[in-house]
Amino acid sequence: MAAEVTPVAARPLVRPRRSRRRKASAFVRYAVIVVVCVVALFPVYWMVLTTFQPEQDSITYPPDLLPHGIQFSTLTSLFDGNPIAAWLLHSLTVSAVTVVVTLIFAIPGAYLLSRLRWRGVGPFGFLLLFTQLMPGAMVVVPELQFFRELGWTNNLLAIGVLYAAFNVPLGCWILKSSFDTVPSEVVDAALVDGCGRMRVLYRVLLPLSKPGVVAVAIVAFFGSWNDYLFAAAFLTNQSLYTAGLGISTFISDQTIKLDQLEAAGVVFSLLPVLLYLTVQRHVVRGLTAGAIK
Amino acid sequence: MNAVLDLARGAVARRARKPRTSPFPYALLAPIVVFECLFVIYPIVRGILLSFHETNFGVTKFVGLAQYRQMLHDPIFWSSVQTTFEFTFAMIAVWLSLGLAVALLMNWSFAGRGFVRAILAIPWAVPDIPVVLTFTIMLDPNFGILNRFAAFIPGVHHQIQWLSAPNLAFIAIIIMVGWKGFPFFSLILLSSLQSIPDELYEAAKVDGAGPVRRFRSITLPALYPTLGLLGVLAFIFSFQQFSLIYLSTGGGPGTDTSTLAVTIYNQAFEFFNYNYASAVAVVGLLLAAAGTVLYIVLQRRVARARRLEGVNAAL
């Protein structure tokens, strides 16, 4: 936009209208952003609020937006006489298994989709996509039957492996687009240097695709940590519950106080939210193959 | 020196020769295929077989299409199908419009943009069960905060029974699921937005196009391919939705919010009709498969168009 050049002495003393309009529109922008953030995060705020204020305050009507009294005892007393700590450990175990197994299969899978030349890429891609997009409820019955026959119900490792099976396809796709962004000159140089194709994968592609690996790990973690359907179907032994499943049994329990319930929810959400926030830049880069500025 | 040249020549020659597919890719492929077939394909096949059988007092016998015939005469099945489609189309609309609005916002340049982008993705990061819990509390007819806000809406007189009134339960679910899922769509749309060349906007501004006109003529058309793909993804995600619906309304009141997934779960784990549940599951599977095929077709078309245009994009 061409700037209008006027000598300083000739400039009017009144602020030109363009700058005032720009300031007003900037103000409106920030206002909109604040409003959107407040509305979007309001449930999270409510979750934290309910945890830290005594239950009576949460169940009075009309409810107040701001807390009256804050108590931290809810969090500290959460683990007394409660299997929640054990449940959280179970969720952690299952998620760790899922992440590891997913990566074990997704890395070669992405390599297959991205760099290697072979027949059958199309059908393989379709198999993966189909597996990924399948709704869980459609397969939970036969999976349960299958696992029952294997004696793998109430088995945390087995569930982790099952989650991985449903996460490998998406992992392959995410990692594939990460692998695709590695310039072929680098790969070709390594191949010319006599590097075997396996070593190209581990020495060249993987180190340059860390955001993609992180994205896959996070997606796999979330897929496992979040699940309710399969955990509910497969885990009947209450002492083996994962945290999500365990907390859901509290929801209909009238004896649990609201603040305790939300405290459990907050603790359960803490790990995924923190994890996401710390790596979100990598996740975004990995999911969109670096397209976001 | 000669050794290096020979090595290079050999490598180049190896790649220049018409490749006889070596066993290497297949060696990598085999474990993955075995893994997926064992844990996914095989159970699906068995699920399909289950739907052709009937189990009475532990005795299973083949009954052909009997389960399907029963299903077609079951009003609950048909209402589930209807609910599922209503839910799906609602979610497509909500997710895409909300996602686009937030993506446009995240595309503005302002101080703290990275921070805002990060925190706006938190709804996606919070697990399902606390989300259900919190929304149940917020929607409670007696002390729910959302009722306090709703009192401002004209025509609302008394405490709203969000989760037990038929249409309201549906709306509540849509709000909850929409809130949980929009960050994903925002992020993808944001990356697409950023691949639109600035010159297009500059040229339009010079030609005197206002922001609305610029949006309609430049932004929206550029986003059509992405929106199409995201629409299909939204379709599929809605099919997958289970815990948010089941844990908040149980599919109720009655069966008003029972999507196919909820119906299958109820049939299997409340009435123990595993065979019947499998029949319904096959239907759901076919619908999901149709969505998948649609996605692949759309994606191929978009990729081809992009190649012709030479536009670089994320999807």
C-alpha cells in the first residue's frame, strides 16, 4: 500500500482516521479472541472450580461464577480409601504399552507407504484406512469373544496391544507425511553411500521426523487413555480398572461428593492436557507436516 | 578413489535397473499385516459370522438372515439409524462451522497467537469422562450453571431438564461433542488457510473487495477440498462416538439419543443379544465403510486437482 508522504509541517494535527479505525479494529479483534477463549475454556474452568470449592457451593442455586472458599483438601483426600491411584497406574501401564507397540508397527508401516517401492501399496493403504475409521462399537463384540477365548480379558497388556492395533493405521499416515517431507536428496545420498534400507530408516528418516514420531505417540496415548468402550467390555475385575472406567462408575454413585468426583476428573485429565501442552507444537507440525506457520 | 566410483556406479546402476521387487518391503510388511489381520480383520469376520447365528442357552446355531429380518422389523433399530444420521449431519455442520470460525480467528496475527492456539486445543486433550462429568454438572436442572445462562434466553421460564427432555438431550450432546472435537478441525483448516497465497487477498483488496466478499470468493473456494475431506472425517468420527453419548444420557431418554453405537452396546451388554448386536454392527460397519470409500475417492480427487494446480497443501 503506497504511503502518502506529506512533509511533517504540513501534516494535520488531528490523528488521521485510518489509524483510529485500525486501532478500533484491533480492539475488536482482541475482544473477540478473549470472548472465544473464555467460552471455549469455560467447561475447563468449571471443572477446576468444582474441584476446589466445597460441595455445598457447587449445588446451591443459583450457582456463582466465582468461588467463595477454596479448599485443597479434596485433592489430598482423593487418594484415601480410594482405588484411584491404582487405577491411574493401570491407565498409565496400558497407555505405555499402546504407545510402544504402535510405534513398533507404525514406523516400518510409514516407511512402506512413503519411501519403498513395491506392489500393493494401494490395498495396504486401504486396509489401514479401513481399520482406522472403523467405529469401536462395531467390533467390540467379536473382539470380546476373541479375547475371552484367549483368556485375555482382565489383562492390561492385552488391552494395550488391542488399542495399538487400532492406532497403527493413523500412526502410519501421520509418520508417512513426516517421512515425505524429508528431502529425497538426503535419502538418496545415504543410499548411494551404501546404507542399507533399514539403516536409512533409522539413521536418516527417523531423526528428521521427530515431530511425526511425537505426534504418533501422543495420538496413540490419547487413544488408549481416553477409551471407555473397550475397557468397560474387557475389564470386569474392579481392581484392574483403568482410571476412566473407574471414574465413570462414580458418576452414578450418589454417595460420592461432587468436589471429590471432579477432583478425580481433574487428576485424570492432568496428564493428557499437560502432555499435549508441552508437545503441542510438535504434534501440530507432525499432523500437518509442517504446513502451519 | 576407484572404489568410491565403483560403489557409486553400482548404486546408481542398481537404482536405474528396472527394480525386481526385492523381498525387503514384504519382510517389513508381513508383521504389520499379520498384526492387523489378527486383531482387527479376523474379529470383524467373526462378527459378521456371528450375525448369521442364534444363541439359545449356550447353543449356537446357524439361522441365516433371521437376525437381519428381526432387525428390519425392529423400530428401535430404525430410530437408531435415524438418530445416527441426525447426529452425524448435526456434527458435520457444527464441527465444520465452528472449526472454520476458530481457524479464521487463529489465522489473525496478534500477540500471543501461539498461546491462544495452544489453549484452544485443550478441549480435545481433556478425556471423555471428565467432559461428561463436567457437562452433566453444568447442565444439572437444579444447580447447573448453564441453566443460569439459559434464563437469559427469552421464552425460557423454568429449570431446563437438559438431559432428560427428548430434544434437549440431543442438543446437549451436540454441544458437548462439538466442544470436544472442534480443535481438530480448526487445526487442519488453519493449515489449509495458511496455504492460500497472500497475493490473492492483496489483489482483491486493491480491486476494492471487502472482507465478506474476499471470504466468499477466495477463502471459501480454496477451502472446498479440505472442507469436503473434513466433512467425511466428521461423518466417520460421529459414527465412532460412543462414550460421550452413553455416559451422559445412556441413549435416552428412552432411545432418543441412541445412535447405532449405543444400540449395539445396549443389545450386547444389557440384553446379552450378542448375535443381534452383531447384525446391527454389520450395518454400522457397512455405513462406515461407505464413508471410508468416499473419503478415499475425495482425497484422490483433491490430490489430483492439487497436482494440476501446483498448490502446496497439508492434506
